[in-house]
Amino acid sequence: MYFVAILIALSIERWTILAKQLRSYSLLEKYVEVMTSRLKTMSWPVWVGLLILLLPITLAVAFFYMIFTAFFSGLLGLVFAVFVLFYCLGSFPSAAHSEGMENIVVQANRNIFSVLFWFMVCGPAGAVLYRVNSLLVSNNALAELFQLILEWVPVRLEAVSYAIVSHFKNVMTCVMKYLFNGLNDNEQLLIESAAASIDANVDNAIHDTLKLIDRSLLAWLTLIAIVVLF
């Protein structure tokens, strides 16, 4: 079911205008704002406050998904999963809105790959957990640390997918350089791996990076399909 939900959500995101018309994080931002204002009146440790912000909505999504999958042979669960994943995905990078190769690969991870990873690991609840936490990063140092933790594995998988779809030896050299490094090297790993995948000095580097993202996503989908089928 997860694989089907991913295909539908990505198709809606990539080939329709519904994302621009329907997706707005205003509800999540309002939830964060209300919860944060209430927590400011309490003298709890920061980590407790972060749990209070993340757990209720994450558990609620998990609960509703469990309920919906129990009806109509899981059809409602599939619809719910597609809706949640589509909502939690960010926009695909584009040449028109890019600020360089580095920004493209970082945003691709935050908008697509990390969301897909946590969706596959924890279902819709995982996608919501990642997205809500991402909205906290700008004003919460602990949320920023948690974001780096959430991205540690997806970043490395994304870098490996760059190797698979481009210059394997060159990219894997970068991957092995940062493979077991700490959280602060996440972005650098992505940037150097992408640079090793293309000729970053040519005029069409941004276009080549976008193609790299597409091929890497196809590699992810292929791997997910294999995992689901076997």
C-alpha cells in the first residue's frame, strides 16, 4: 500500500497544479503556534516541550490510519496515506526557483527524500513527524538537532543513489568520506556527492542536477518496489 500511495502522491505533486492550489502548511503552523504559546507558560525541559509538540499530532495520524485501513479492504487507508504524504511533501526543485546546485540537492532531500524515507519507515505518521519538526527548526535548537538526526540516514541513501545513477566510483568516494561522520556534515555530503555526479563547472549544472534528482528518485522507487514485492 505504501508504494502505491507514494506513486500517487508523487504523480499529483509532479504533474498537476494541485500542490500549488491546495498545499498550505498554515494549519500545521497554527498548531505549532498554539502549542508553543501554551508551552511557554510551563517550566518544562525543552525536550519535553518538543515531545508535546510532536507526539499528539503524530499519534493522531497513526491512529486514524489504523482505523481507516480496517475498512473497505484498506481503501480508506490508502486514500488517507496519499493525502498525508502529498501534504507533507514539498515542491520538486526547479530551475526557475533554484539558487544553485547546492540549494537544489538540500531542498530535494527536505522536500522529497527524507519525507519518503520516514513514510516508508513509519507510514503517514512518519511523514507528519518529519514535516512538523521541520516547521519548528527556525525557532527551536532541539528541533534543529532532531531534524539532523531524522535526515542522517536519508541523506546517505540519497548520496548512494547519486552514485548508482551517475559516476559510481567518484560519488562513492565522497560517500565513504562522510559515511560515518556526525550530523553537521549532512549537507556537505549531499553537495559534494552531487558535484561528483555532474560537471558542476559547466553552464547547465543546474539542469544536470535536476536530472540527477529525477534519476535518483527513480532509483528509490525501484528499490521500494523491490522491498515491497519481495
